[in-house]
Amino acid sequence: MMKSLLMICLVLGMTCADAGHRIHRRSVPRPQPFSLSWKQIAAGGAAAGTVVAAYKISNGIENGLEKAAEKEPGRFLNIWASLPLLLMLAGIFALYKWIHPKKTERETK
């Protein structure tokens, strides 16, 4: 499940990153429509490396969580019981930062 979500995020991130280039239509068509710049090739390599690293790390995390749940199931469940509270606090903090942005010096003058 985690690997599927990672792949979905990667595809959405690549689509969003490329959307700014596709939104603005050029009046003059490109002479070579399939040319790639070094930036696009580097971004593809970095994305592939990120996916491979996350896949290997997720296997390690999954194995570690399984071992922790087998050794001390009570403590393992108590840790996961506090996760919704942490996510709620993070959401409230993000909402506060979105509603009350930090004013810059230009806005105060």
C-alpha cells in the first residue's frame, strides 16, 4: 500500500512540475518536439533514484514494525494510538500558518 501511494505521489509530482511548461502555449511550434534537456533527464534520474530508495527503505520500515509488533504488542499499539492526535496538531498548525502568514517588512511599511 505504501509503495502504491509513493508511486501515485511521484506521478502527480511529475505532472504538476511539468504543468507550468505545458500551460503556456507557444505561438511558434518547436522544430524538435521530442528533444530533452539535461534538466529533464536529471529530474527523471533523481525521481527514479528516489523511488528505488523509498522502496528499499519502506521494506526496512515494514520489517521493523512487524518485529516491534511481535515483541511488544501493547506498547506498539499505544504508540499508534497517539498518531491521530499528532496529525490533528500538525493540521491545526498548518491551518494557523495559512490563515496568519508572517508579514514581511515591505507589507508593514
